[in-house]
Amino acid sequence: MSPRRAPAQDDGAEQPSAQVAKEALQRSLAGEHAAIWAYSTALAFLPPETATRARTELEAHRTLRREVSEALTELGERPVSAQPAYTPPQPVVDELSASALLVTAETDTAAAWRSLVERAPSREMREAGLTRMIESTVRCAFWRGATEQSPAIPVFPGRG
């Protein structure tokens, strides 16, 4: 015979997993803000053939930023704002350093999306996070190739 459990009380307190998921979404949004800054900065140093790709990827990040902001608003959260400035890991002075900045941006966004995958309370949210992590990994692979980093595809996407 097992002890009877009292029914769960709904005291209006938010479930920890829901709050953790919101925090992970906020980190994903912060990563998208930083990626937009990185792409905008890198564009000044990229040749036309890669600048076209970078513009397309910049628009993808802008779309993600909008979608995540809307999702947070729907969850009753105030979306985190972009920082007034960001510091690149190294000065951006040419095509190679611009591409390296984009590797960092995509590595960071993949890590933020991975965090959401690990913390999301719903299958739908996990799938969305996984899709975004894969997209970041594909973009990262391109820029790793542009900087001749090996392997081109990160071994463990989402791990800095």
C-alpha cells in the first residue's frame, strides 16, 4: 500500500522549468542581438562573394530576433535589449578576422540554442531550439571553412 499524496496546490507560483526555459530564451535572444552586431561589423571587411552570404545570414538572425522577442512577449516576459556595444575577441581588420568574428557569433548562438534544448519544458520548444542550433552550426561550418579551421563542422555543436 502506497501513501496517498495530496493533490498539487496551484498557488500561482511558476514552475521552475518554465522559468528556466524563459531564461534560456532570453540568452538565445541576447545571442541573436550579438550575432546581428557581429554580422553588421564583419560586412565592412568581407569581399562581395561572401558579403552576399553574410547579408542573408544577417537577415536570418534578424528574423530569429523578432521571433524570439515575440515568443517572450507571449510568455509575459520583457525581451532583453541589445547591449550598447560588444567587444570582439580580436580586432576586426580584414576578411580573415571578420570571418573569425562570425565563427564566434555562430558558436555562441549555437550554445544559447543548445541551452534552450536542454531546458525547454515542451517538445515543441526543444524542437525549435534544436532546429536553430543546427542552423547556427551550418552557418558556423561555412565561416570555419572561410578561416580554414579544422574540422569545419564543430565536433560538439553548442559547446564553446
